[in-house]
Amino acid sequence: MPETAHFLPHAEVLTYDEIVRFARIVAQMGVKKLRLTGGEPLVRAELPRLIKMLSAVPGIRDIALTTNGILLNEHAQGLKDAGLQRLNISLDGLSEETFRSISRRKGLDRVLNGIFAARRAGFEGIRLNAVAIRGITEAEIIPLGRFAREHGMEMRFIEFMPLDAEGNWQTEKVLSGEEIRGTLEAEFGALIPIQRHDPSQTAVDYEFADGPGRIGFINPVSQPFCHNCNRLRITAEGKIRNCLFSTHEWDVREFLRDGASDEDIANVVRAAVHAKKAGHGIDSDQFVKPERAMYQIGG
């Protein structure tokens, strides 16, 4: 977590019962997939209990979790036993220097231990996420690609977005997915596109022509996919965001705590969906950077 991160008072954070009620309402509206993100979800006490509760919500077919992996070694089996189906783990580099430069913390060995603990716990199709920053990531591309091949995992490179807590984002620091793909193909040979069964999928996925392992590219800066986006986010304190780059939020916590009906809450969700813009506008002169950083929103 970035050094500028701060923690909310416990009373401001949604309870598990409030989260599950919200999930039940949006499931009735057609939501089928849930992802628990952060900050870091594994710092939340008794997280497997929440996963069990969400797994029991009618209509929810898939529950995933995105984690920095630091605490995963201790929790992987409990998460699997609770019904968690998929894991996305941040792995920005395989050198300690790169890891610290991007994640602002020590602990690469703990992340790797967590990845292998997840494999032992029975998780399949583990996705590893690396933020691609020009001047930092280039030396990590081939090692990360090799790691994916050797362990049969999916490596995803995510273009650097203007959501960093330190405010250091610049267009020149964006290392595009196309550039990374070229580096990988020069080392490992052709990458073969994998058919997308879900048009709302954010990543463009490839497989190695000569062996196991997958590579995905999430290119929100160079190749925006806003026209297919169907995601909503609810923050830890109960604010709905209809886009990572939204400058407006819809507060449902007050509805959840003030006796509002399910229909009242559903109407707030509808308002957020109806206000969804056609694009994030990063390349526009009118783009306004959100006040929240990525760790405050959830990826």
C-alpha cells in the first residue's frame, strides 16, 4: 500500500451484513460476478466469513479477490474453503528493487510464498498483475513472462493509469501493452490471441504458441475499452463509483443504515448506471484526475 494511505475509522466501513445486503440487491438486478479488492482485502478480519455469506447470495456465480499477496500464505486455504473461486495477485516484478519501487514495500518473498500457497490450496487459473511503468518495468517483462510459462499461470500487464497516490503519473510513463507484447514475442516467439467469450472483459489475452502459460494486456490508456465496460464499484465506506475515473460518487451507506427499502437502494444503483459516461477521457484536455487513488477505489 502506498505510503500516503490512511485507514478509515471502523464505524465508517460497511459491515459484512451491509455488504451482503447490497450484493443481494444488485444480484436481483442482474449482477452475477463479485470481486473483493482493496486497499488490501486480507487485512479485514474474518474475510472467509464474508466470502461464505456472499457465496450464498442467489444469482452470484463467481467471486474473485484481488490481493497484494503479502498475507496470502496464511489465508489461501481458508479462502478456498470458504468458496472463493478466483485470485488476482499483484506481482509487479521479480526483483526486490522493482517490487519496492512500485509497491512501496518490502516483501517479494512473501508474495511468492502466497502465490504457491494458493496453488497448494487448489486455486486454478491464478492471475498475476503487473503495473507497467516506463523506466521501471522493461527489465521485468521477460522474467515475468517466463514465470508465467514455468508455472502455468496467467500474467497480466496493466498500463500505468493516473490513479497513483503520489500523483506522479505522466503520459510518458505509460508502457503500452503493444510494446510489452513485442518484447515477449522477441524472446519467446509468437503469442496467439485467445477468443474473448465476454465482451466486457478488460484484458486481451494471448497464449504462447509453443507451450503453457498465458499473457494478458489491460490497456486502458492506449486502447480504451469503455464502450464494453459494465462494472460498478462500491468503496469500503459505501460509495458507488461507475468508473475508476469518476469524479462523482453515490452514497448508499446512509440508505443501508437509515432504514431505506431495497428498492430505494436499487434506485441509487440505477442512477449511477444511468450516469455512466461513454469514456474515461484520459486523452482529453478536459480530463480531471479523481481525488481518490487506486487503493481507495479498488481495481
